[in-house]
Amino acid sequence: MKEQALSFKSRTRAALANKTLKTAIDRTAGNAEVKRTAAISEFPQFPAARALGRRIKDHVIGNLEHYLVEFERNAVRSGAKVHWARTSEEASRIVVHLCRRTGAQRVTRSKSMLGEEIGLPHALEAAGIERVETDLAEHIVQLAGETPSHIVWPAMHKTREQVASLFNAKHAVHPESDSIPDLVESARRDLRQKFLTADVGISGANFLIADTGAVCTVTNEGNAELTTTPPRIHIVTAGIEKLVPSIDHAFALLRLLVRSATGGDFTQYTTFHCGPKRAEDADGPDEFHIVLVDNGRTRMLGGGLAEMLRCIRCGACMNHCVVYRQIGGHAYGATYPGPMGSVLTPAIDGLAGSHDLPNACTLNGKCAEVCPVEIPLPTLLRGWRERSWKEGLDPLTVRAGIGLWAYFACQPLFYRLATAGSVRWMRLFRKGGWIRWMPLAGGWTKYRDFPAPQRSTFISAYKAMRKGSPK
Ligand code: SF4
């Protein structure tokens, strides 16, 4: 749920012109890529774990109703109150109502992309409730008045130096330097008192455990525990696809999630929240609410996108995406960026306003290769392209261009003449094996060089090879 005042192309142009953005993305995504590769190479069971992860998710998706009923029954038994929301508006209305009912003035929130999806930050502010983001990156994004640009590292678009000047401007006590430990210390100082004085703590969920009714959160900062323990009320917002049958299944998926997201063996904090505080507990909330959100997910089940519901939000697909690495998350103009976002956004927000996203992909297949639950992202993106074409959503110029190409491609003689002519034409502009500028190709050559084609076309080279004289 984001404003889309500018078109995707305008946002992309602005992102490509921003050199600091490129530095920031390369530092974090590059690091994540290296760490993931190392973690997978030290985990020989990865292919088997991946196949198991896929089976677990497929099983739950195929029996969603059964596990939802089981989860609700056990969550209620543990003392939780379960709420159901069909849409994003309904979900944020339920959360705001729960906060207002208790007269909450301040709420703390640990990172949840579902919260962003349902527009919760905006809904809380519109209701006059102070919202405090407690995840370090979300804290940065909130101070900057921005939205997350990555599902695991929401502030990936900012360099350490930019964060230092932001903290200098916004924190009462300035950080001592722009080193990471000093920046973390500065955020800790700013947030500590707010953790202890919040009326409500809101978290997301990494997994919902059906046979116990527990909610699992994983963080590296411990902020989810500090968000959910001191306040009197804990509200969880979670998509219905987060279900797993049991804690064993959650651990099977955690082995994939952490390695794929950060390259670690395990996160620093993995917590299972099960109902409100009991008489014998030292701390914990008096009320524990779980808001289960559909927001288009059951539609995806029947609409050829069921495989997308396997997603465990690790972010590996965007860290390895050549497009995301150039333009960053904000250019997508949606809650979920990168390859997974380009599949999810049309399903959640509608294809009419987001049909550019499935086209922002080279289909090189890297995202599917790294996805820990084997989601065929390129196939799903192609599915959206086909639908966009059938619904006539692509611009007239694109439709006319593809129509023209299709005509030539279906006429072998014309096709050969056209490709031979194009090769000759393109070679006129080559310099040292590359084309740096060419009429009608400015959209490409403005940002990257194009390899100059070989002298002969594939067909003439093939013919020559068949004659026994390969060129
Ligand atoms: S689509 Fe796969 S790689 Fe991308 S975030 Fe989801 S689980 Fe991770």
C-alpha cells in the first residue's frame, strides 16, 4: 500500500541516476549474496532441506482450511483472541480499534511487512496513536519519513554515512561517530524508554504453529521480545500463509530462512509467543490478539499463484536480482519489491496499476535458483505478462512493436532479411566490440553498452557449419 504518484519508469530513471543508492545496495545486497553462498556451501543438506521446505508449504497450502481451524482452536485455548480480516482495510481497522479500546497513546512495532501491506503505519498515525518502529532499519526509515525498500533490510537504500547524519539530526543525544556500533548505540538510547512506556506492542509472525496456537518471530536485535513483552497488549498481524503444522516444521523452514536471508546458521532471537501472561509468568501481556489476514491470498490459491504462497520472505530473490540491484526497492512503488514483489503486487493491488512490474525482469532465472522453497518466479512473472497482454494493458507502442516482430518471425524469408539487415545496421555503430549509442536504442544505451553482433547471423553461421566450414 504505497503512493504511486510517479510512474514506474520515472522512479526507475531517478533510481538509476542516484549513485549513492547504488553504493548502498551493493554494500548490503553484495554482502548478503556472499554470506548466503558461504552458508549454503557449508550446509550439504541444503537441496534436501529445500525440497522438504517446499513439501511442507505445499501441504499446508493444500490443506489451508484445516490448519486455520486447528490454529484458531489452539490459539484460543492458550488464551489468545483471534480476529479474521478479509482485506487490508479490515485488518488495520481491527488493530486500530484494539488500540483505541484500551486508550493506547503509544504503540511499539517490530518489523512486519504484512503491517506495511495493510497500511498499518498510516492507519495508526491517522488515529492519532504514536507509532514507534523498533527494528533498527525500520527506525531509520521512520526517522527519514520513508518506506522500507527491502523485506529483510528495510533501510538497504541508505549508506552508513547517511544514517549517521540522520541520527545527528533526529536523536536527542548524537552518535559518537558513524561507525556501526556507535549508530546502534544511538538508536538503543533513543528507543529504550519507549519500549518500556508503550501501551501496545505489535508484531508480525514468521510462522503460525497450528498444533499449539503459538506465533514464532525471529529477529537479530531482540526488538520483537522488547516490543511484545512489556506492554499490556500484544497484537500479532499475520498472513494466513504463515501456517505450519508443528514446531518441527517451523524449524525445518527456519534452517532455510536464516541461511537464505542473512547467511547465518540461526537468528539471534527465535521466540514462540503462546497466549497472554499466565499466573506463574514473570512478565508478558495481559491480552494477546492475533489478526489473521487474507488480503487476496485465497484468491491466489485459485488463480494459478498458489506456489507464491510458499514464500517465507527471506529476500534472497531480490539480493540476487540484476534489476533490483540496479534500481533498489522504492522504484517498484509497492510494499514488496524485487522478483517476489513483482509477482505479489499484481495479486494484491491489481494488475492494472502494476503491469510494468512483471516486465521489469530479464528472466535470467537467478531468483528461482536461490529461492529456498523453489518458487518458479520467472514462470509466474511470464504468467502475469501473458495476462497483461490479453487484457490489453501494455502501451500501444509495445503492442505494435511486438506485433511487427511476430509478423516477421512467422515469415522465414522476411525474418532472415530483417535480421541480416539489422546486423549490418548495428555493426555501423560498434566501437571495440560494443555499441555505446545507436539511433532508436537510447533507452538501452543510456545506461549500458550493448555487445556488437557478430558479422553473420545465426542462420547463416549454421548453414556454413552444415557445409563443413564454420566461421
Ligand atoms: S520468493 Fe523465495 S527467495 Fe524470494 S523472498 Fe520468497 S522465499 Fe525468499
